[in-house]
Amino acid sequence: MSITVRYFASLRERLGLDEEQLETEGLQTVADLRRRIAGLRELPERTLVAVNQEYADPDHPLKDGDEVAFFPPVTGG
């Protein structure tokens, strides 16, 4: 079982990666995923997260087949 993890904007450029598949074993929430990714690559602390195109908080549950997107905070002017 796996989830698709996508990186957008400056994160994609910084990591040199736009998408990857990760196994869901041991992943219950977005916070679990962030911890796993932190062991693989550096994400800024204020990185935003969406699960299946909806903003998600750290306690949001994950399930097989989810698409999780990480992107930098958006600013307006």
C-alpha cells in the first residue's frame, strides 16, 4: 500500500523532485509522514500540506492511495 507525495513550487526546485511513492506502513497521520520525510529530505517548518487537494492539519489521517502535496506558504500583495 502506498501514497503519492508531491512537491510544488520552490520545494520542487529545492529538492529536485516533484513526486514520489511512499509505503503507508507505519503512517497514520500527516505528522507521521512529515517525520518520515524529514529523515529523507529537509522541508521548511512552515510548509503547507494538502491531502487529496484539501488543506490538512498534522492530525489528518492517511490511507492507501492518498495524494499528499507539500508546498510553501502562499503570500499575497
